[in-house]
Amino acid sequence: GRIQPVLQVKISAEVSGEIIDLPVKEGQKVNKGDLLVRIKPDFYIAATNQANASYKSALAGKSVGEANLRRAEAEFKRIQDLFRTKLVSDSAFDEARAAHDVAQAQLESAVHQVEVARAAVDSARESLDKTTISAPLAGTISRLNSRLGERVLGTVQNVGTEIMTIANLNEMEAICSEPDFC
């Protein structure tokens, strides 16, 4: 049989990059929240900055859309009043109504672009946060698979590079390999 910890957690990378800080050693005790690994954040900082810039651009686009809609509404109202008194043609009225509808659609599109950009900012920040890995529990580093300077792979769909295992060595269990002898 085997004796093993009841609770052990495998620490894997969720983002890819080079390990720039690995302040723990195999056999070392850690507390919940202690720094375990730091992955080079340069790419993720740049992605966050880019997402923030896109978000600000989307907000500006929304402001332009709101201003265009206000202008189109005022023009449409003016043309509508003139149309009622037969001072403008049907085509001028139709043009003003179409311009108003286009401005409304453009504003709606700009609002959605702001939502998309906001989601991109949140995603970029989340990836940046994942460049720092802290201990999820108190325990002992029972296995250290990676070294300072190594590259780790992290993906959303698959398990990333297993960097280390933390085990609570205070509670152990016996696993029998031969059930007839247990």
C-alpha cells in the first residue's frame, strides 16, 4: 500500500510565461496566501493597457454617438414641424427620419462597443492577476516541478504546467494496493 496526505493540491499555471519569482523550496511549510510563484507580467500589463485604451476609445465613441443622436433628433423635429405645414418635401422628411434612425443605431452600436471593451478590460486584468500565484491552503510543498526562469504554459481549456504540489501532512491516509491484505 501507500501512505499519502488526505489533502493535496496541485498548483498549475493559468497563464503562460517565465517564472521570475519562486520563493519556496520543496519541503517548505507555507501559509494560506503566501506567495508561491510570480510569472513575468509584461505581456499581461501591455494587454491590460491596450484594453483600457480601447475602453476609453469606446466611451468616446459613445459620447460622439449621443451627440450625433441629439443633433439628428433636433433636425428631425424641425423637419417634422415643417413637413406638417407642407413647407418641406416628402424626400427631405424621409432623409431626416433616416438620419435620425441611423444616429440611433450608431449610438446603440457604440453602447455595445463599450460593453465589449469593458469585458476585454476585465479579462485582461484577470489574466494579469493570474501571474501571481498564492498558496490556497496552509501546508508543505511536497513536490516542486518547476524552477526559476522556466517557462510555464497556462490555458483556459486545459490544465497548465503543474508547478508544484502542496499537501497537508497533518492528516494522512493509507491506500491499500492489495484489498485482501487490508
